Amino acid sequence: MANARAGSGAQPHTPARRKHLLDHLIGLCDTSVPLSVDIAVEDAGSRVGREVW
């Protein structure tokens, strides 16, 4: 006999997503850590669009 619940369309329970605020996430960053080489190379490159810094 087949399981009566199979194919019933019930969705598995998933926890609600937490909303993060940008200020909170930036506050978690350790600004004393030096940039990695790949990020430093990218930052040293010339701007190609309408970047505003």
C-alpha cells in the first residue's frame, strides 16, 4: 500500500529568514585586516564606468 502522504503537496518547514541591516553587517567587519591581494589589485585598476567613490 502506498504512503498516503506522498504527493500531498505539503511543503517542508523552513525557518523564517532574518533581515539584516547594512549597518549591522558592516559593524561585523574587522577593518584592521589588510586587503587581500586580489581586492587590492582590483581597487588599483582604473575606473571604467560611472563609479562614484
